[in-house]
Amino acid sequence: MVHGIRTQDGRRLAVEEYGDPDGTPVVLLHDTPGCRSGVVPEDVVAAHPTARFISYDRPGYGDSDRLPGRRVADTARDVADLADDLGLDRFSVLGRSGGAPHALACAALLPSRVRRAAALASPAPPDARDLSWFDGMAESNVEEFTLALTDPLAFAGRLATRAADIRRDPAQLLVSVRDGLTDSDRQIVSTPAVGEMLLRGYREALRGSAYGWLDDYLALLSTWGFDPAAVTRPVLLWHGAQDTFFPAGHFKWLANRIPRVRPVLEPDAGHFGALQALPAVLDWLCAAPEGTAPRPR
């Protein structure tokens, strides 16, 4: 079910719900670029019949209004407005890749409402001390992040061109980041269910403009607006050791700073291995508080 809500400052957020409407609520924070669809594969949803999945387009993506200059921390305000509109008291949050810092923001800034948080394949903050942020990163990512930092206008123009290409052929996005894909990543994204989910999500995310994509990059590369060390809720932090989109150094930095963290570093996985970890991650998110985290495989 897709519908729109209004935030307290009057913006529209496009929201989608699926699963059990009376089930355990899990708010999904999508990838970069991404949208409300394309977060959890259908077979994983079917395997969790007691979960209520709630996803939305971050500002500037899909059918959600843009919020220029947004920070990662602003997600907590939007998720609180979404939860108020849906009558949710407490809920869990899950974010993958570019969505993972937004999940951590919710855990840090909404501690009375977030039960548990899962952050999969997450980058560390750009101002992380004692971390070489680009070390081990794929060349395509280094080039894009560097351009975003040094020439935002040129970067905006590049993303607009790429978004137009992706609207015509969503597979172009995966082609453009091929140097960051491990063999296991290629196998995962080539499976029909995952591939179709990702491509459908890319097309919808960029259907109107590239603003959401641009604003996500700028938010991830500037001060997040919260300290990961301030996250007091339980966090399952998952990462693939072979990830070159956000290398394992980012995982280790976060794991050393989040107080109630359950770190899982999968030795043979790359960036998209997070999709294979989803079933066990969701088991943990939906479990009673006294449950323990199963090891995602």
C-alpha cells in the first residue's frame, strides 16, 4: 500500500507498507540511490509473515518532496513524523549502504522509540578520526566522492546526466560501478529476483530528478549531525570484508564506537552480500528484546 504523509514542515513523503499490518514494525531506510521499493526482496518478506514493513522515499527521491541541504540527522525527524502518522509507538529500523547511517541517526536521536537498529554495509562519518576514509575503496567511488567534495556543481551535472541514462536503462548504474563489484556481488545482483528489484528501485528513485541522489551524497560527505557513540539502542552492524564501496575499515571504526553493537564481519562477502544477510538480520530485529543475534549468512 502506497500513500503520502505530510511532515511537520509541510513536505510530502511517499510511504509504502507491506507485510502484516498488525505485525512488528520495521522502518526501512533505502540505499543510495534508492526509493521505497527495492529494499527487501519479496522472498525475504514472505519468510517474515509477522513483520510490518514500512519504507519511504527520502526527500528528493521518487514521490517525496526535496529538502535541500538536508543532513543525515534530518532522517530522524522524518521517521518520527511518519511514525506519528501511522500511530507507531516503537519500531525497529534497518538501513543498507547509504541508508545505514540514516538508520543509525534514528537510533541515536529517537532512543525512546527505536527498539533496535540494523546498519548493513555502512560508511563511517567523513570526519571520522583515525580512519583513512578512501583506503581500499573502488576507484569509481573515490572519483565520485572527490568530485562531490571539490566541485559540487560539476557533480550535480554529472548525476543529472547519469540519472537520465538510468531512467532509460537502470542497468547502467551497476555497469558504472563494476570495478567495485566482487565475484559474489555479481552473482547476487544477477539473480532475477534481486536484479529486478534493484533495477525497478533505481528507475523509480530517479524518475523525476537526481536531487535525492545528490542530496544523499552531500549529506553522507558532510557532518552527519549526531555522534555514532551516542547511539544507546542495540545495533546489529553487518559488513562484508571484501566490500570496496565502503571498505571494512569503516565497519571497524563504527564497531569500536557504537556502545551496544553486535558486529558481524562476513569474510567472503562484498557490498551486496548485505542482501543475503537480510533474513537473519530481520529475525533479530523482530525478536523479543532478550533474544540474541543470530549470525547472518
